[in-house]
Amino acid sequence: MARRDLVARIVLYAVLLAALVVVVGPFLWMLVSSFKTEGEIRSAPTGWPSHWTFTNYRDLFSRLNFPQYFANSAIVALLVTAGNLLFCSLIGYALAKLNFPGRKALFLTVLGMLMVPGMVTFVPQFVLISNMGLANSYAGLVLPFLAGPFGVFLMRQFLLAIPDDLIEAARVDGAGEWRIFWRIVLPLCRPALATLGILTFLASWNNFLWPLVVATTDDKYTLPVALALYSIGQNRIYFGLLLAGAVVVVLPVLIVFLVLQKHFLRGIATTGLK
């Protein structure tokens, strides 16, 4: 039995190690290669740099209007995240704790929207934004993503776990629905809010296709769009510039996750429990 447990543990560790290599390997390669010269990236893409250089990072900040692109990405990602946290929690609270006609039909509509691919609504959204005169603006980049069915579903499932007696007691004490939501319900939703915030920030920060279509001038480009457009020359791709930019793009997401990881894991573990 002991030998069988040892073999099982060795196999488990081997599988976990292989998974670690698959997940971490590309990021490690991206980081190491960002310190190589352009020629070395092309000639020896998998080896260690023979000479570590910061040329790619200097080019990143000198050739690109990096502060502007970073600010655009930050503004869009923060506004989209804040909107999702507010609106999805409000809608989730209504679907979980308020009784009103059509509540079940509305929830089924949310579930149905989860099954619709985003590309199906891409063209109608773009036509709507263009007709509203919001193309090439922060509003056009943000408005279509201020709330989403996944966020509503996540918050609704988490709010179902909050005891109804707690809310009823607040109502008996004379608290209105707004006060109950802000003072009682929302503080209890920190794990779910952290989970939704991380996922929304990650999706918005890395969003490429929508900013590429909506932003038509340089001053509205986000980081992914700017890196894609300016790392491609007339007859070549500047891999060093692209990899250095990718490293910088990853850092804010990594910091957000490290700060909120405790709440993120708790939110994933408790969502749906009742």
C-alpha cells in the first residue's frame, strides 16, 4: 500500500510539474526573450541571451507614445470594471432577493445571453455606437461592456447564499432596499466582487478587436492595439519590441491578481453555495 501511494504521488507530481511547465514556460520565455537583441531572437529563440540588453524596452518607450496608450488601457479597464461591479451586483441582487413579475423569465434571458457568442453582437454594437456618434471615444470603448450576463449570473449565484432572514431583519428595522444593498449586502459580497473584478479587468485590459475597430486615431489606441500596429514594419515584425510590450502589459494584471487572490479564490469556492 505504501509503495502504491508513493507511485501515485510521483505520478501526480510529474503531472503537476508538466502542467507548470506548460503554463509558466511561455511567460518565462517571453520575459527572457525581451532582453535579447532582435537578431538573437530570430537565430536562437529558445536559448538564454548571450548579452542581456534593455534595447527593446528603450525602443518601447521612445518609439511609441507609451504613457498615452497605457493611460487609455487603464481608463477603459477601470471604467469597465467599475461598471460591471456596480451594475452586475445591482441586477444580481434584484434577481436573487427581490420578488417581482418576470424575475424568472429575466434570469432565463441572462442564461440565454451567456450562450450567445460575443462576435454575434459585435456588428450590431458597432453600428449602434457609430450611429450614436461615440466612435473613437472613451464612451464608445466602454459603454458596450459596462455589464455582462456572466457578471450578473456570478453575483446572483453568490447572493443566493446570503440568508434571507438577514435582509428581512433589516427591513423590519426600517431599512430601505438601497440601504440594505449598500450597508449589508455589498460588504458581504467582497469575494464575488473580487472575482468579478479580476476577470473583468483582465478581459478589458487584453481586449483587442473592439478597440481596434472603434479607436481610429492614435490618441485613443489601447496598449494591445498599439503594440500590434507599431511592432509590425513594412516587411518585418519587430519581435523584441512586441515581447517587451507584452511583458509590460502583463504586469498590471499580475499585480491585480496578487493583491486580490485571496478574495478571488474564496469567491470561486463559495459562488453557488446555498
